[in-house]
Amino acid sequence: MKKAIYFVLLIGCLSMPVAYALDITPVWERTLIDGGSVLPILVNGPADPRWDGDPEDGPWYGVNLHDQYDGFIRYDENRLMLGIRDNGIDETDPNHNAALAAQYPDRSIIWINPEDGSPLGVAIHVGFKPVALSDEYESMIDGGSGNPAIEGWADPKNRRFVSGPQSAPEYMNFDVSDDGVIYLGYWYMILRWDPDGQGGFTGPTIAYEHDYRNYGGTNRLSQWRFGDIEVIGSGANTRVIASGKTWRNGMRIRVFDVDATTNTWTIKGDYGNTKNGCFGETGGCSVPVIDEYGEEVIYQASNVSSNRIDRYIWDGVSYVQDSEELFKPTAPEGADGWNHALPNRWASDVATHPDLDYIVVATSPSWGQQTNANEFDKPGFVTAYSVVGDPPVGAFLGDVIFGSTKERPPAESDEPSAASNLAAVWNGIMSQVKVYRQPGYADGACEILYLSQVYGYGRYVIGDTYVGQWSIY
């Protein structure tokens, strides 16, 4: 790979600003402080009195008063896709805005204009119950223990979810294959929608159904999720990387080699009983790429528990976590989480591309920190770090604050809950990032899509993308 150039420009004295190798340029940003001027449901919602601030509680079934999102991808040259997990409208309220709710339904995927971030209509209405769950799993959502009972099963919240037409998992993350097929996580399944040749989709069908009995972890099975989905290739040469973005055993990273023509899914790697047949930690991960030494690697961020960014190397048998001595992203001098991102705080997702010698990390605004002066209202970031040896592996290359094009960036205090600690809804801790390249892009150039699952979404570029394809125009 062509090495990125990392340099410090010192002119006159040490107080001069530092210049970094990569400029991350916003094309546009849409945040909740816009007041719904572009996406009408992206607004500050009132504190929901039904939520006490505990991440394990809350209204999840389309009545949440805070709009929340999951999945932001490029579908083709002219369209992006944004997943609406909750539209922020309580449809059980007789005075709710029914027209707006119908235009932006809960659990739907909408088209987004890449030129300005505006909505272009509903692409797929996923719904709360797109396919039937097993009777056993429905009973587990209601607090049951499986039939026969699964040894070690426990859900400390007991009946957190309610079965029936509006039972829905926390996440609905999705991605697209090279031939336009949508794969979406639903409880312990991955669902598939195929292009219908007329601008729409057929489906869903069940593409993959996980054996949660034998490879599901020993507790909280009713919280099963595929909260991070990455898809590359198509047809007989499809690869799907899926994880739960959670500390729960059995819900970490799995890499599947998929023959989509026969719907054959083969897990890559032999993990024995380690974390119930998977690897990794708690955050979003990249697609597999080949590094400068010819090794296949995957990068992962882990904001929920371990607060780090890791690299996993394929050793022919499994993906093995690399040593921090060999890979450890570093912040620039003077970084405090307000001016520059800290790689060990709030890093939620990682993306890269086979043609790039850097990773892009999505950092979320600080969460649950309204009474902590050291973390209060830190913004989100899009940050690039080197993954080659010169500059040092993990060196900071550049970043941009999410919301830097606005009067100020969005932060937790913009949409607090009614909890005693004023924490934002749980998904405020989650952010996502995707990286795309076209053949005509300059060396090292890419398009970046960033999503905060509560605060908004944005499109950015690195380098020269003025090639008439997916460019700023």
C-alpha cells in the first residue's frame, strides 16, 4: 500500500497549530439541533417519564419519544439508506401526528439524497414483526427459560420485553451486498430483502437463523441481537461479518462465508467454546482487509466495556487479538475529548477499505456524564488512524467533530432523559461509520458516512473524490 504521510508543521514556535496528514471534510451534517429542517423527525424530544435511565429498561416498541436510528449506508451512486429504529412519535397518543408517523414509520429504512442528506421516501418498511419467531423464543421474550429449559439461562430484568405484534429487538442494523441485497439483523436471525428490478424489494426471507441454544451465551438470550452487520461481495462469494456490539457471551464477532445462491452460511474460524463460538469485544468492527504484511485483519472499537480499539489477525484457524505493543491508536498531543477524540473513550465503530492504509473510527458523544465535569457533553468525532508502520501503527492522522458545520455540535444535554442522572437514551452511546471508494478516487481518498443513533448523521470525504462518481459534486 502507499504509505500515508504524517507530519508536524512547526513554524516559528511550538504554539503554532499542528498539521496532520488527512483532512476530513464535511460534505453535510444533519443533527437534532437543526430542528427537523431537513429530516422532520430528527428533533429534540421531551424527556420520557417512562424511562428511568437504566439501559436495561425503556419503551422499545414504537412509542419512544426520542427518535433513534440504526444503519446508514450507501446503496448505489444516487442513494443512501438510513434506518429509523424509532420515529419519536407515540402512535398510541390520540393526538399524535399520524401523517408524519406514516411518512417515517418506526422500524423502516428510508432513502437519503447523498447531495444534501434529505429524505427521499421509504425504501423498506421492516416492521416490528417481519417474520415469525419460534414459539420457544416468544416465550423467552416473556421471561420463560426455554423448552426444555436452557441451563444457565437468566434474564435479570425478567420480562423486559413483551411478546406479540410489537415485540422488537433493540437493533435493526443492516448492510448491502454488491448486487443490492439487503441483510438486516432481527433477534437471532439475519433477514434478506432482494431487489425486485423495479426500484423496490421483495422479502423478507430468513437468510440465517442462529443456534442460540448451543451457541448463544448463558444469559440474556431474550436480548439476542446482530447489532453490527458488514457485507462484502455478492452471490456465491458473499461475506457477512456480524456481531451484537455487546459484552454478552455468544454475541461477539462472527465471520461467515456465504453462498447466497444456495443460502449456505459457513462460519470462518474454530473458536471451540470461547465466548460461545465467536471472538472480539463489545463494539462495531470493520470488514476484513489485508495488511502490509499480507495478513488478514479486522479492526474493532469497544466503547461499552473495554474502551479501546483492537486489531484481530487471522492465523489460519481463528482471529487472534493483536498486542497493544503492536497496535494501539494514539491521540494527538493535548487531546482532551472536546478538541480531539480520545481512542480509549467512546469509540463505537471502525471502518476501512482494502485500498486504504488507515482506519476511520466513529466516536460517540459522551453518555451518562451529565454530572461528571471530566466527561460532560463531549462531542462525537470522525477520526483517522494509521495502520502501517511508517508513521507508527495507530498514529493519529486527523479528525473532525460531528456537528462542526453547525453553531455547535450536538451533545448529551440536548436530549436528556427523566432519569436522576439525566442520561440520554441508551442508544446515545452508539455511533456507526462506513467507508467507500470508487475506482477513480485519488490514492488514499474515500467517502465516510457517520451515524449517531440519537444525534444525527453526516457525510464526509478524505482526499480527491472529484471523479464524477459519489463525489461532492
